[in-house]
Amino acid sequence: MRIGVTGGTGFIGKHLTRNFLRQNHKVCILTRKPDSYQSDHKNLEYIGWSVDSINELVDKLEGMDVFINLAGESINNGRWTEQQKERIIKTRIQVTDTLMKLFSELYDRPKLFINASAVGYYGTSLKQTFIENDLSTSGDFLAKTVQKWEKHASKAENLGIRTVYTRFGIVLDKQEGALPKMVLPYKLFVGGKVGTGKQWLSWIHIKDVVNLIDFIIHNGEFEGAVNFTTPFPLQMNEFGKTIGEVLSRPHYLPAPSFALKMMLGEMSTLVLDGQKVLPNKAQQLGFKFEFPTLRETLMDIYRIK
């Protein structure tokens, strides 16, 4: 199988690439800085690209079985100034629109297009539970960003390509993503409740991210939005307590909302607000989570028996 990836050198992209190579698939990673990467694997190729290089890419990308778009400015890179928010949106839309132009030029288009998305689509709530059929009525920054991103990616459907939007919750991994920052206070013996502690955290183990994407590739029934979250989301206080219990650290020192808002500004919504999101479609179509509970996830990540 030939698989193309944008954002393939990022957190999720690296895990996916390793998985695809283990399965002997051929992986083409599109990057703006191909000279920064060297492949010592016969099935891995780094291809330079930009918004102006569509014609040069057509021949190289003919006959892809799957294309996965993970590219976009991280939402965790500093305070959300107006300039940063514009960059978060612009990088996602530019890459996606360029891919749509590229796909339209291909004679043999990908059979499947997987576009990254996020549970931020639904907005925040303490009381609601969200599944894929729920429409967003939120006007906050993250919701509007994801809504716009999915709308631009939906052009692939008009080209006859099976299209999936991976609405990621918080992806947990030992080295990258949010977990190392969440665990650090506990390692320093100063962990505790964040904000009210009542906000919901919808999360997923990085291994289940890889497994579910693999499952989607081989199951043609998947189309549209797919929630990448565990069946057992937790409120933040319970999430923190579980970290403390698994790592044998206390959970006692609160981080008040006002302090986080002063420190992080609008970006504080990432830790002070949340949404309870369930993987309805994945479960209906037969996917089995390897790490459904937080305790199982943390024990695997930190090699605790």
C-alpha cells in the first residue's frame, strides 16, 4: 500500500509512519524541508513541496492508496495572540486547500483521505455528551477553527474520495503531547486539582490512535467524522487523582482558574474547559480499544506492572 502524509514528522505522524513501515507499506512524507530529513528505510521517502509545487508533485503522488493530512501550527505554541490564532487557522487551511488542488489534478486519486480534526469542534460543556452526529453550535476559537478546517477538507468528497475527519481528543504519550506537562507537577510532588476539576477530559492512548487509523484504512464503512477518544472520559479532578495513584504521588495542591487565565490567557481554555466526547462510530463499527481506561493507559506508558 502507498500512503502519503503531510505533518508526518510531527507527534502523531511519526508514530503512524513507524507503524506503516512495520507493515511494509510505502510512505511518502510531504515536507517543506526535505533536506532536514534522511531516510535509511527503503519504503520511506521525503518529498519537498509548497503551495506552488503542485505540478511537480502530480507524477509522484499518482496512485496513492491513502493520504493523511496532519499538518498545521500547534495550538500549544505560546499565547493565542491575534497573530498566532491567524497562523493556527491559516496553516491548516492553506495545506488542505493545496491538497484539494493536487487531488483534482491526479488521474489516479487516493481511495481514502484522512484529515486531522479535533473534539474542539463540539465546543465546551460540563453537562452534554457528544457523539459524531452532534452538530457544533459553539462560536469559540477552537470550534470555529475545526469547523472551517473540516469544511475545506470536505472538498475531497466531491472528488469521489472516501473522506474521514479524525476528531482527536487529548492524545497521551510519554514523550510528546500534553501528558508530560500534566505529569510534571506530580513528579515534583505538587500535583492537584486544575481549575474547578469538573471539566471533562476526552483522551486517547497514542497506540489506540495508530490502531484506529489502521482500522479505518481497512474498513470502508468509515466516512465523515470519527471521534478519537476513549469510551471512558474523565473529569479533570479524577484524571489528576489517577495520575497521582499510578505514579504514587500526592494529589493535593490546586491550580486555581484565575491564575491559569492570567498565565495562559485565552489558551487556558485547553485546561479549564472541556467536553465529554464518546467514540460512538468506532465502537459501532467494531473497533476494540487496547487501552480504554486511564489507569491501563498510564501503566502502559510508564511501564508499571
